[in-house]
Amino acid sequence: MAENKEMTAEEKALLQAKHRQEEVEARNRVRERKARTRRLIQEGALTHHRPLGRRWYSSLRSGTCALHEMSTGHFSRGGR
């Protein structure tokens, strides 16, 4: 079995520095993931809201025509 020995001050400092670095890297990964998600959502929103010309399509939430909703400014509440 391994012996339980006390860590020296240098070993403790080295281990703490390693853990701090891992925490920084983990925070950076989260920031990068959130930034990527936000960018993808914004790009998707821009793509989704491009003018459709005279194309007709059905609203997913209700049976109304979305082109009619866009042209009149009257939007349904999704069948509520």
C-alpha cells in the first residue's frame, strides 16, 4: 500500500496552481460554448426572418397563414 505522507509546501503550491489553471480552462470552455450557441441562435434567427417574398407557408402553432399574419400585423395566439 502507498504511504500517506505530508505534502511539502512546494507540492501544495504546485497542485493549487494546477487546479486554478484547470478552473480557468473550464470557465473558458463554458464561455466559448455559450458564445458559439449565441452566435448560432442569432444566425438562425437572421436566416429564419428573411423576407419570403410571396411564398405561403403554414404557421406551426396554428392553422393560420403566416404570410397573412405578417402582412396585416395581426398575429394569432397559437390557438389559446
